[in-house]
Amino acid sequence: MNIREKTNDLLTIIRQYFKKNSVSNNEILMELAEVKNQLEHAQRLFNLQTDLDLIESCIYQIDSLEAKYNYLLKEARKHGIKGEVDKLCVVT
């Protein structure tokens, strides 16, 4: 499954969730999706870099996005949306 298919699957899950849940839960899921996309982009940039300063910058950006993603995962679980969160890619 490529990135486009994963993103489409994620958007389908989010749309289904919107139909049955509150705005605050929807906001968490949308932010999770956005951070996930940013993280994938940062990882692609990291793989393309050759300059050491830019590689270091990508590493810091990836670390920051992983921390934000993990925070949002915790918040999602606090709001009882664990089932939907489990379908997202978990950052380790």
C-alpha cells in the first residue's frame, strides 16, 4: 500500500467518524491526519538531503512531529476514540 492509498484510507476513516462524533473528537482526528502527513513529508525530505545541516534540520523536525503525534494519540484515547486511532499509523 503506497502513501496515497494510506492517505485515502485515513480520510475515509475520518469522514466516517465525522458522521457520528463531536467536533472536538473530529478536530483531534483532523490534527492527527495533518501531523501524519507532515511527518511523512519530513521523512521524504530527510531521505533526499545530502547536506549535513539540512539532514540535522530534518531530524529535529521529525522528532518534533513524532512528539506532537504521540501527544495527539494520547488525547484521542482520552476522548474515547481508540478504535479510529488504531487505524492510523502509530509513530514509534
